[in-house]
Amino acid sequence: MGEEKVQISIPAQLYKKIEEYVAGNEEFKDVEEFVEFVLREVLSEEEQTPAYTPEEEEEIKKRLRSLGYI
């Protein structure tokens, strides 16, 4: 059995735009699949590691200080 689902509401106009997008795109079978994909992508971006390590950030700060920016 799949994951438990809950219902959410979005504006009808947005739903229609997504529906049109999905109709012209073979990657998604329906609006629900598209919305799940987008939400998972957004959340996974939030979970990604920072662009710089703490050591790299410190080096960048040193460089900016030496240039007079901070």
C-alpha cells in the first residue's frame, strides 16, 4: 500500500495551468504527481548542505575584510 495522502486546496486557476502543463509533458501522469514532484524538490533544496564549509566561509570573510568590504 502507498503512503497515506491528505487533501490540500490550491486556486482553480493554478490547477488549470498545471493541468495544461502536465497535458503537454510526458514526465507527469497527472496534476497530483506534478505537485508532489515540485514540493519534494523544494524541500530537498532546503535540506542540502551549505555551499561552503565553515573553513571556506572564514577564508571568504578574511578576503572580504582585506578588500575593505567588511
